[in-house]
Amino acid sequence: MQNAFVESFNGRFRDECLNDTLFSTLSETHSAIISWKEDYNHHRPHSALGNMSPVEFARKSTLEKQAA
């Protein structure tokens, strides 16, 4: 099952980041990947998290733990 998650992520990364841009330098590539990673890991809603972004999910989890 783990391989399915990796393949899904790799396909998404390729479609949304790598295929959209023609990179001319390695530093340009690095900057684009860092930006995409920041958006993916902090701002984009994920279906596995109830369509919340990871930041929202972490905030909600922290508040629920504090309330308990």
C-alpha cells in the first residue's frame, strides 16, 4: 500500500510542478520545488485530512487536545 501513496504523490508532483515549467537553471528548479512543497505541505487541502490544509488540521487537533 505504501507504494501506491508514493506513486500518487510522484504523479501529482510531476503534473503540478515539473511538467508546468521549463527550467533553465538548477537554482530556478530548486526555488520552484521549494515553493510547491511549501504550498503542498501547509496550504493545500488534503482529502485524507477532511479537506483541510495540514496547518488547519494541526491547529484543530491541538485545540481538541487542549479541550480534552
